[in-house]
Amino acid sequence: MNETQLAYLEYQLLKLSDSDLLIAWNVRCDILQYMDDCMYQMEDFNELYHSVEPLEIAARIFYGDFCPNHEFFMFNGYGNPVSFDYLFGYIDFQNFALEISEHEELAAELAESELLDLEAVQNTKP
């Protein structure tokens, strides 16, 4: 993939809605086995912590950087929740585009789910 195609792929990622970007990112995490990088919508918090004791949740929040008013969260290296409102500060779009170009399974999954138009990327001329 040439630089123009990579730039167009990055542009497509930047144009995704937050929910589609979150799906694409977590597909990347799943396929590339980067499970520590998964991000979640705040509405998923209760589901993820349904079997955790309240005191343990409180400790994780205390040692994390968490605000329930934020839109998204992930876990830091210690398993504590870190919340934020914008995905753009946590995703390196240039690197994400490069990973898609280097991993056929990831590219195929994102194209199949119609999150990215890889045919348009392939047809982009330098």
C-alpha cells in the first residue's frame, strides 16, 4: 500500500462515527490480540463489573482515573478503569491505518462489516 492509500485509509478512519470507530478499534484489538487496548462505552460498565464486589470496584476507581460522566473507558495496566470523552486522544489513526494495511484478516473483517471501503483505498492513485 502506498502513502496515498494509507492516507486515504486514515481519512476513512477519521470519518467514522464514535460508535463505528469503537467497533473498528475493538475488532483490531481482538484480531491482533491487543486485549489490553479495548475500549468500552460507559453504558457497558455495569455489565463488565457485574460480578465484582463493590469495595473492589471502589478501589479500582480510586486508583484509576475515572469519571462516570465520560462517554468511554478502558483499563490501565493495573486493570483500573480510565475514562474519557473522546476517542481521538487514545487512538493513533496513522498507526491504526498501517496495522490494517499489514494484516489481511483485520482489513477483511473491517471491510466485511462495512466500516471501511477498502476497494476505494485500493483504487486511490498516488
